[in-house]
Amino acid sequence: MREFPRPRILLSRCIEVEPCRYNGVKIDSPLIAALRPHVEMIPVCPEMEIGLGVPRDPLRLVASGGEIRLIQPATGRDLTEEMIRFTASFVDALDLLDGIVLKARSPSCGPRGVDIFPSVEAESAASRGRGIFSASLLKRFSDVALAEEGQLGDPAFSDHFLTRLFTLADFRELRLHESGRNLLQFHAENKYILTLYNQKEYHGLTDLVVNRNERSFDAVIREYRTRLYAMLSRRPSAKAHLSVFRRAAEHLIPHAERVEQEAIEETIERFGRGDLPLHEARRRFMNWIEEFDEDYLAHQTYFRPYPDALAAVFT
Ligand code: SF4
């Protein structure tokens, strides 16, 4: 059975942790609730950290003199400097992160599409951007697994986010314990995940780990990290998953009786038509892998990219 790493996640505190939104509300997220026992969570509410209470008058971003200011229209308070000061010291003190989950559209936490108003009184936004806190945070941690809370309701996105999160954490632990584990092993066990995301880049990484030449382990792992983080940033297509299932089937078919061969082919066909969810197709493959004792596929992280309890939340 696979042993999972423990990812480090920074989280907007109002998501599942505490009712600290301006209106005293907490956002329920079944996936974050299920994730808590499996990760190290760093919840933060930047607006509470700068001394605002709950409930509070809402804030907004206002474009003024070529700058973006954080204003509380009801009181006229300009909280930009406080937020910039808090953010700088908080982000500076963070070392390792594998993932970030942020509240959408918040003037502090929103990672994109946050309303920017032309004036304090304006009724509609003139442009959109990032919250003040998230802008600095995402500048420093630009390549970790990122989700807005609303995206976690989409099963395909959640699968991508969790796969990325646990793969990056696995790689980080490999770096921390580089003498105990082997980069080649990581590369081999993640072959299906890597080819899912980018087949060409998988071959490039194979070349990097196999032909180290005179390069130090440190130099190789640094380059591997950069390329790995970049390749996992784009959500894979259903077609890419289909291609992984087809390759896995080539390993299973020789072990299978006729009736099982037909079931494997039917699973691939139904998944390809969009009639079978990814998690169900993956679960069936996992059953066949166990039934046929298929050792090579059993070691592929693709079939169990994150703890089963998490998949159960959105399937
Ligand atoms: S969005 Fe950010 S600042 Fe607003 S309540 Fe949530 S954690 Fe606090």
C-alpha cells in the first residue's frame, strides 16, 4: 500500500476553519474537511491579522494614482499599508509550501478576477486583479498547486489539484531525504502521471536523470524540480487520461480471461465516450491490478495519486 507524503497547504482561514468572513460566515468545503487529516494546514485570515474584527464592514480594491489601495468604504479607512506590512512579514516567514487554497474574489485573498473599483464610491468595477495578500503570496510561490475554493466543486479540477499537491509533496520529501530515496525511483513510479501531463517533457526528464554525466545530484534535482513544477501546472485532458488507460490495458490484457478483457475494453470505451467518471475507471483498473498482481502497474502512483478518502468526497 502506498505511503503518502504530508503536503503543506496554506489556506484562507474562512474556508472550513473559522467563520471569519466580513459577515461572520464560514465557507463549507467537504474536500478541505476531508483533506485536513492528510496535510499540514496553515490557515490564515489576513484581514483579522491586521486587526479587523468579525463581523466587519467589507473592504474593496480601489485604483488610485496608479496604485491599488485596500479601502473600507463604510469607514473611509485605507488599510493598504497595514496589509502590505503583514503580508511581507508573513510571506517572508514561510518556507516550504506544496499547495495554496484561496477564497475567490476577496480583495485580500482572491487569486484572480477580484473587482478593482475606479473610486471608493463607484458602483461597478473598472478592472480585475489579485487581492493584496494573494498577489505577494503567489509571486513567491508561483508554481505550487493552487485552487480557488469554488474550483474544488469540480471533480476533474479536484483530481488535478490533489494529484499535483501530493506529487509535489512527494518530490519535496525526496529532496529533503535525498540520500534515502532515489530520483530515478520517483521518476519511474510517477511515469504515468508525468506522461499524463506532458509526454514529451517526461522523455526530457528521463534523459536528465539517466544521463547525469558530470553534473552534481543537486544541479540535476534543481533542474528536475523546475521542469516538474512547470509540467504539472496545466490540467490534463480526458484524452490524456484515456491514453494512460490504454497503455495500462496492454499490461493487463495478457493476464485476463476473455470476459475480463471485454470488461477492460468496455471500461476504456465508456470512459472515452464520457459515460464513466475518471474515478470509477481508475478504481476498476486498480481492482484488476490487484487481482492480476500486476507489479509494474501496482507501483504507478497514477492509480492512487492521493488517499482514497479524498476521492470519495467528489465521486
Ligand atoms: S477571504 Fe481571506 S481575508 Fe477574507 S475572511 Fe477569508 S481568509 Fe479572511
